[in-house]
Amino acid sequence: MTNFEFSGRQRTLLLSGIVLGLVCMGWTWMNDDPLHSRFWSNFLHNSVFFTGIALMAGFFLSASITAWAGWYVTFKRVWESFGLFLIVGLGLMTVIALGNVFHWHHLYHWTDTSILDASVPEKFDSILAGKAGFLNYKWYLGGTVIFVGLWYFIMTRLRALSIKEDEGNDKDFSSHRKMRVWAAAFLPIAGFTSAAMVWQWIMSVDSHWYSTLFAWYTGASWFVSMIALTIMTIMYLKGRGYFQNVTNEHIHDLGKLLFAFSIFWTYLWFSQYMLIWYANVGEETIYFKERWDNYPVLFLGNLAVNFVLPFLVLMRNDTKRKWGSLGFVAAVVFVGHWLDFFLMLKPGILHTAHEAGGGHVGGFAAPGFLEFGTMIGFLCLFLFFAYTMMSRTRLEPSHDPYLEESLHHHV
Amino acid sequence: MSSYTSPIREPLVTGHKTYHQITEDLVSPTEKAPNAAWITGFLISVSLLGFGLFCITWTIWHGIGTWNLNRTIGWGWDITNFVWWIGIGHAGTLISAILLLFRQKWRTGVNRAAEAMTIFAVLCAALFPGIHVGRAWVVFYFFPYPNTRGPIWPNFNSPLLWDLFAISTYFTVSLLFWYTGLVPDFATVRDRAKGFRRKIYNFLSFGWTGSAKHWQRWESISLVLAGIATPLVLSVHTIVSFDFATSVIPGWHTTIFPPYFVAGAIFSGFAMVLTLMIITRKILNLQDYITLAHIESMNKVILTTGTIVGVAYLTELFIAWYSGYVYEQFAFFNRALGPYWWSYFGMMFCNVLSPQIFWWKKYRRNIALTFFISIVINIGMWFERFVIIATTLARDYVPSSWSYYSPTWVEIGIFLGTIGLFFTLYLLFTRVAPVVAIAEVKSILKSSGDQYTGPNAIHHGSHDDHSDAHHGHAHDSSTHADDHSHSDSKGSTYMQVVKDDLKKIEGIGPKIAATLNAAGINSFEDLSNSDTNTLQSILDNAEGNFGGNSPESWVVQAKLAFEGKWDELKDLQDRLDGGKY
């Protein structure tokens, strides 16, 4: 089967997932505090998580093209489709950005500009005043629209050229060479701008706190989630009879990436934690103290699920080739990194909400049913979009110069 | 490894090499007397090393006071040099371990020299903490040993001690990795040697016989060592970065240091690999093994890591402002605009701006420019460490402690001495071991040799002879002439050696075979490189009546024969009628 047919049953299933998400969000909204902290924090959490997965799919596709990799080509449409989700991510993050302008939510302490007035010393926050040049709604909105828009634009170029290759008129590889240019350009653009957006979207919920490593740490978390979702998607599609040419060799390599980047994520986690713990500077340790004191299960569970489990299970060769073990780890790690983002965002948002007189609702100490329901809604939206994109063209490319290498891939 | 190579890939071994020629080209430098360039280089290196040893003796004899360290600047050129050398040592393990796991075939051209470089660079680095302790005779204070100062090892919670463990582990694994790769190559050298030299190489190769069992074990241990070495690539410079980042010194205490130091180390390591390989390939005539494709790939790594380092520099700068922490802000203000502003701008220019030229393919494949940029990066990465160390320490919290630092002749002399040590060891290495891994290059020949892939592969029948086939691959004007004469001479030797039975081609009988031989077509490969029109004109001009014979299928048949696809050839011949379609 060269083309993916997005069946009515799959649509119904994913649409019901989206409806479930909407019901959960509506339920959350109605039982929320006056600031709707729980609703908006869930909205931000999932928007950031899935937008980042789309970014990482585009980023890794670009890195693979730039590095002349050949092995992934037979399933590259999965990453193309994931990457195109950036347009939805752009919409979601723009809602948050407009929320800053019109004060629909109070996720970020810095959106309260009354604390920037030095003539009111009892309210004045000198640290946030120092950051106001960056932490303001203009930067947030402009960065979101321009940078995410740019990422999406490059993804559409890569996608168009990839589809053009399928026509088979590309004897001198000119489409592929053009893809190399876009892909190479995407790497530094994503490298520089994603850091800025991570600071805005995520790090600034703890608006006083800072860490230079934070952007790379977040990026690694997104990356592992993206690989986990890729593994699950390919397994599902193979189960439906698609991707006959994606063999256990490809699955094995994806398993290696999941293993390696889980360790890389842990490396960054440890580097950030250890340096802050060792130096013991109050402005920095407050971040971990808050999480250690109030979220001990999530804090340690984060490491157990995202490091210990993939490390121990995927260390062997055969567990990376067996669907049971690899699929299980991919599913757990995917949820694990979603919890990692929960832990990055919720404590800071809760603190801000408390300051503003809200936050006396569930869903902050630990994710409840409404949080998981919302996540399922966003996941179904992501998959619905990705499957739609997959169904629009050949599922397996036909004339990529590396296609034969990918078909003969052997670990 | 995939059994298929995409036609879009460039060949990595040029000159239509046979396995024998690879052995010949790579072993011969160890068998000949050194040339004048080698002797000159060796004398200069040994002299520098001698001066360095003198300065080290001077330091130990007179004490650390012969350096210009002062009350706030406790680390100067010594630790700058230490970090610089350790960083350089990273590329070897990256190339041999991580690129092995990533199945990057181009690593085979440079991994041996890069691993050697790693070991020599780590030796140079290890020297500095050794002499920096001042009283070298109590250096055992580093080590955990029973003592009267308490139950806990006195320095165990210091990253400086972790450094000792990290670097010695790294050195051990790198050495094992390097030596494991050398074992089959030493056996190759042995097989060609006589007398005492044979005995030595036999000892060095552990009596390697080349049996399937040996190869199987060798491949297993290479993979295991790659697995062990991969985390070490990250761990060593991570712990070096801890030396700084665990402190509370503004400018040092920042969480991005570990990955940023690792990226910088790979960056500087690749710059040094390029510096060495560009000289080595020229002097030892290795242009067919370290091709422009290799240099281009390394330049891409340079561009990538240089830009990652750029992201880190700007992140540090931005977060210093963002933090709202005045001392952090001042540290960066001072770096950029303080008394050492020139080293900060040198660092930015050399490490972030200069590699950006490699966005253009034309420049990535320009050897002279690549060499120049590699030197610029070597300097820039030294500046980076100097900026981090001296600039930061020169401006303490208390302005009354502010000071300035410049090195004494002793400190400069020790640095020059390590450069001498590095090049002395490297030059000796080129004399005793093959600088390109013979066994590993042979392993990629069938997939990446230019007779099998790329524009000069033999299925492109448009080339008349071998020498013509080499015109395409060298774009660089400075070495074009060298590449040429080199390849041509190899090509002609090759043609004399190989002679196949052309009668196996359907349609060629003994007379036509003799005619073709007279026209210089001796092997299946020669025939497959010919085109039908040329063959027809050879037949037309020859004595005898070959009018009934058409060469239209010969090129295709010869290609199958050359590639050993006898079954396919037989199928084809079954379908042919007297060599005609």
C-alpha cells in the first residue's frame, strides 16, 4: 500500500478523542478559579508540548538531510507530517500570546505591568523591571508569530520539494539539492530562535529564575517525545499493513535514538541540577527546592520514567527490536516527558496564580483526569492533523536519492 | 551497513584502488627513509620540546613564582593550555566512536590520525595540572590514601579530582581503541617486513593471523569500545567545565557550561584534525584516501559545532543580562569591553564568525582556505579558554583586588614545549604506523571506491581511460596538479597489472581479444570503461574482417564480469545472440 487511507473509523476515533479533550477543557473552565488558571495552564502545557514535537520532527528531518543520512527515507513522511503541525502550533501559541495582550489569563507574572513602576516601591519588582525589555507581550507575540511562522514556512518548502521528487523527473537530484539548502538553513534558525521561544513560553513562568542550559534541556525533552511518538506511529501504521518496507532494522535504529537521547536528556538534567545544587545560590536553588518540597513524586518519577526505565530496558539489542518492549518504553517515555513539561510549568504558574489570588483548584499538585483528558484531546488533534497530511500524498516516497539505501538498510 | 550506495554520494576512495594498492600506498611511508620535510619538522619539534623541558625544570627548580600568577589570577596560561589541549583531544574519540555508531564511512580516512592526536593531546594536557601544583613531589595529595586529615579523601568533593579520574579513564579507553585498530594494520606491515623489523611488528600485532575468528573478535571489541568511549566524549569536557561551573564566580557559574564545553571541544578537535590531515595528506600523498569529500564533511562539523558554540556564547551573554544579577552582568560587560576586550573579540571572530564561510560549498572544498580557517579556530579556541579564565579572574568582586595578567617567558616556553611534544609524537607516529587505517579503508572500498560509485564509476562508460576518470574530483587549484600526476601514475601501473580473459565476453573471440589488447584494453574494467563507438572504430581500423561482430553489448557484459556478477552475466548471455541484442 503506497498511499495511506485515513479511514472513517480512524477519523471517528480521533475526533472522539478531540471531543473528549474539549469536554475536559470545558469542564475545567467551568470549575476553575476566577483567573481560569487550571484551564490556561493545561492549554499552555499541551500547546507547548506538541508544538515542540512538531519543531523537533522538522529539526531532525533537516539534520538528517544535511548529514546525508539515508536510512530514514522510507518513513520520512511521518516526520514531514509531524513538522507541518507547526501551523496548528502557531495558532495555539498565538492564542496564548494574545491572552498576554488582553489579559485573558495570568500565566506569566511579568504580564502584570503595575509591578514595573519604581515610584510605587511596595509593588515594584526590580528584577522583572530589568527583564521587561524581553519579557513583554510584544516580544512574546512577535516571536511566536514570526519564529513559528518561519519554522512552518521552511517545513512547507521541504514538504513541497519532497513531493516534487516523487514525480521522478529529478535525474540530477536538483530537488534534493534544494532540500539540502532549506534543511541547512533551518538548523541555525531553529537553534537560535527555539532558545528565545523556550525562555518566553516556558522559563518565564518562573519569571525571576534563569538557567542558561534550560533551552537545550527543554529541546532534548521535546526530541525524546518526538522519537517516542514516531516509534508508536510507525508501529501502528505497520500494524494496519502500511510501511511494509520499514523493517526491524529501522525500528532498531529508532530504538537506539530513543535510548541515546534519553541518556542525553538525563545528562542535561543532571548538569543543570548538579551545578545549581553544588553552587547553592538561593536565586537558583529555589527552582529545585520548590519542586523537591512540593512535587517529590513527580520530581523523582521524572528521572525514573525518563532515564532509569529506557536505560535499563533498551540497553539490550533485542529489546530495541521487539515491539512489545520498545513500544512499551516509547509509550511510557512519551507520557514521562509530558509530565516533565508539567513539572516545568505548573509550579511557576501556581505561584503566579496564588499571588493574584487564584490557583485554589486541582490540577496543579499532580495531573488529574482533566489534565490527562486534555492531553488526549491535543494528542488526537496532533494525530488527526498528521494523518491528514500523510494521506495527501504517497506514504512512502518513490524517488528520493537515498530511497534504495533505506530499503536495503541493515544495522 | 547498507549494501547499496546512493548515486548521490561521493566516492571516499579515489584512484580506482585495488586492495593491494591500498596496502602499498598506506604502508610505504613506514618503509622509506624520511624526507627532508619530515626531518625539518622533527628537528623543530624536538627543539621546542627541549625548550619546554628546560622551562618545566626551571619552574620546578625555582617554584611557581616564575609564572606571573598573582593573588586573584591563580590560573593563567597553564589551565588555559590544559583545557585547550584536552579539547583538542576530543575529535579522535568522536570520530572513532560516535561516527562509528552513526555509520559515517568518511571516518575511515581520518580516524587513525585523529585517535593518535587525541592521545598526544591528552598527554600534553595532563602535563599542566602536574606542574601547576607547584610542589610536584606531593602530587599524591590528589589521590585517596589513608591519611591523618580525616576519614574522607581530602579532595574527593573537588571537580579537579574528578577531572583526574575522567581524563585517565578517557586516556586509557582512547589508547585501547587506537591500539585495537592498529593490530590488523601492524600485521599488514609485518607481512611485508623482514628480519628484526618483522619480529617487532609481529610482537605489536599480537601474532594476528587474519583468521575469521580474529576479525570477528576484533569487530566485537571495536563496537564495545565505541560504546564505552561514547559517554566519555561527553564526560571529560563536562567535568572540565565543572572545574569552573561549580564555583560561584560570575562568568563561571552557569549551567550551560557542560554541553557548551563539549561542543567547543569537538569544534577545536576537528580544527586540529584538519590542520594535521591537510599537511599529512600532502606530504604522504594520501589525496586518494583523504579526499575533498572528507574535508568537506569535516568542515560541516566545524560549521555545526562553531555555530553551537555561537548559540552558547550568545545564550550566556543574554542570560547574564536577563538574570538581573549585577555581578554576572558586570562579568560579561568586562569580557567584552574590559582590559582583555581583544581576547573576547578574537574569540567571537575566530570561533563564531570565521567558520560561517563554510556555508558555501566552494569554500568547504578549498584546501588552502580550510587550512587557514583551521589555524584561526585553533587560536580562537585558545582565546576562549583565556577569556573564561584570565578575564574573569582579573576583575574580582572587590575593585582593590583587580589586577592584570600577562605570561612570563617560562609560561610561554612551557606552552611551546607542549606543541613540540605534540608534533614530535605525531611525526614519530607517521613513521611507525599507517596513518590511515588500512583495514577500515578496505572495508568501505566496495561501497565507496570511485570505481563503484560516483561520476567515475565504471558503469559510466563515457571515459576512455583511467587518467581521464580522475579529472573530475579535484576542484582545488593548489593541489590539482598533484592529484593529477599522482593518480595518473597509479592508473598506468594498474593497467599493466590486470589482464582478464576477454573471450569470456560473448561476441569476443581470440582474434578480437588480441586486437583489443593491442588497443590497450586488457581487463574487463578497461572494456567496461570504453564506449561502443570507440570499440567499433577499433574493430573497423583493425586488420581482419570483424564486420559481422557488433560490440553493442560488450560494455555491459564487461561491467558485470568486472563486478563478478557471473550469474547475471550468464543470464544476459543466454538472451544475447552472438553478442547482439
